[in-house]
Amino acid sequence: MSEQQNSGQEAFKSWYISGLKALLSANEIGEGTTNKLKKYITSENVSNAIEEGSKATREQAEILKNLLQEAGGQPDSIPNEIMMGIDKASDQIAGSEDKDVRDAGVITSAQIALHYFMAAYGGLASTAKHLGLNSQAETLSGLVDVVKQADEKYTRMAEESINEKASA
């Protein structure tokens, strides 16, 4: 491998580690957003789903810490402006006077965050694969699947009852 290729590989790995750190930060922010959104929830189903999501977020944070250590990074986080924006917008999305609209807003806020995580985990899975970190790529791809399942659950919940109540 030439010196230029080695330099590119190191830069790519450094970028990957930064991405893991940003996702760790996103999980921390997401946990805070979830706790904030709880005050808006009136539906028991939405409340249960948010609690499950909160537990999954904590589990994913532990996985990210492990991936960071395996990749040679420190398990600390860096600011995540994207998730900070989602957090800020969540109050507006879920802040309706109507309780049913608030429940629909909580689901929407959660799904916006989930879509960010799907994209970020998927992008870093591809990066890990190209760095030869195949186990990490598989782990991150698995997280994409977990997040997709949560998103599908929220979609079903919204379509089966929450959105109908909100639109009544």
C-alpha cells in the first residue's frame, strides 16, 4: 500500500470513528428527547412504544461504545447537530393542545429520529465494511434492522388508531 493510500485509509477510519462518536451523542440526545416527549403522551400504546424505544436507545449506546473501543476510538461523544435539531423540533411537532394530535406528533418525532438512525447506521455499516471491519459492519447493519422494525411498529400504530383519532 502506498503512503497516499495508507493516509486515505487512516483518514477514512478517523472519519468512521467520528461517526460512531456522533451516533453515541445522538443516542444521548435521543434519550433526553424521549424523556421530554413523555409529557405529551396520553395513549398507553404510544407510551409503551416510547419506553421500548428508550430501552433500545440505551442498548444501542452500549453497542456503539463497544464498537468505538474495538475500532481504536475512545467511547466519548462529539456534538451531533442533526439530532440536536430533531430534539428542538420535537416540542413543536408534539406540542399541540389536542391530546390525540400530541400522540400523533410524538410518533412523528420518534420516526424522524429513527430515520436519521437508519441512514447513519447504514452509512457507517458500509464504511466499516470498506475498512475491513466486517464484524462491525454486521453489527451496524443489525442496528439498521432493529430501527426499521421500530419504525414499522410506529407506522402501524399511527395507521391503525392514532392518526384516525387525531383527525377526528
